[in-house]
Amino acid sequence: MTKDGALPKGFERPSRSPSQEKYEKVKSSSKTTTLRISKFNPESDSTSTFSEFKVHYQRWTTVLDAILEVKSNYDHSIGVRYSCRQATCGSCGMIINGKPRLACFTKISELDSDLVTVEPMNNFPIIRDLAVGFERLIATHKRIKPYIIRDDSEVTSETKEFLQSPEDVEKYIQFAGCIKCGLCNSACPTMATDSSFVGPQALAQAYRYVADNRDKGKDERLKIIDEPHGIWRCHFAGSCSQVCPKGVDPAMGIQLLRGYLLGYRK
């Protein structure tokens, strides 16, 4: 270093580091959108309001990324549930631009809109802002006994595998992909009008086990759902299947389940 404090020739620091230049390049190439977030605390608010934020996004930026960016830098109070961030846990379900979706699975660029509105799922009690209570979904899921029922299910020294053919697995494997995100229940119009309706999520899972040839609890499960607020309350709107992020198709499961109750499926 010279007497005047300057660095020797050839040792001058660059005006911007490579990482800074990369950041500036990414920022300059990004687009902006308005993120409109529903705010509601049932303990203190009488009605919900919306807060708007300008956010930068790239083609890979998800709605959850944008919400967390706002939560980190602008409004720490935003209530939102998330976990895996890869469409596996089902935690971040919400209404995005009017449709039930997973926030971590929905890219802003795919919405093709300058305004992204996020609201809590319908047909669920609001805990705060975008986070809702899953007590009803968990209770109905538990009610249909989502497990293999067999008299010989206990492990003994003589226990062998319950072998299945590919054809056996094919009958139920699609419905085993449910991640319990609640989007189907949120989209269901019957859930909105009947607080006792078991819901498409539970009915689809009932079919998953009824169709499994290892299970011996078919009659028991059919008896549970064969009641006014059970399978016959479904009006087959089909909206549950339209919003399922895993292609489970609850509407088809419900129709196949009706086949057992009507006697034309064994």
C-alpha cells in the first residue's frame, strides 16, 4: 500500500465482485408482479383485508417463494404453512387467483397475470391469514380407517409377504398418491353446504383400500360411507379432480366406490 493509502498498481479491488454482478444481472432480467395477500386474524379482525407488495420474479419463481420473500423483508406477521417446498407434504395449499393450488408447485410465470392474489382455502377454518385448520380433514380421513384390515395382520414366525400382481396394484395405486393437501375439499361445493359431509379426500381414500386385494375391511368401510352425509351426498361436480396436484382423481374414485354399494362391483 502506498503512503497515500492507495493499493499498488495491479492490486486494485474491482468495483463490483463477480457475485454482485451476477445478482445485478439476475435482478435486471427479472419481471415484477403485484402479490396480493389476504390478511385475517379471527381473534382480532371482523373481516379480511388485502396487503399488496411488488415482487421480482424469474420464470422459476414459485408463489411460495414470493410469499416468503415478502414475509422476510416486508411483513413478518404473514401467517402461512409450508414444509417440503417440492409438492410432497401438501402443507402450502391455498387459493391462488381463484383456484385451489399448492403455492410451492405454482410458478408465477405460469399464471400469466400481473396480479397474484393468494387467499386461504375455502371450507376450512382460518387460523391466520393463509393458514387454515385441518381438523375436519384429519377426522374424516381417520374415520374411513385408512389402513389394511386383516385378521392375520399380526407378524408371526410364519408370516409371509402379501404378494400382489401388477394388475392388483394398478387397481389402487393412483389413489395412494394422496398427500392430504386439502385442495379437493376446498374445491368441493358440497363441503361448503354440508358441514357433516365426509368429503372427496376421505371417499377417495376409502376406495384406495376397498380396491386393495390385501384388505379385508371392505364391508366395514362401505357401511361407514353409506349414509346421507357420506358418498350419496356427492353431486359429482368433478371440481375435486380438477385441482388435485397428484392426479388422484377423487371423483373417479367416488364413482368406482358407488359401484360396490350398488352391487355391480365385487
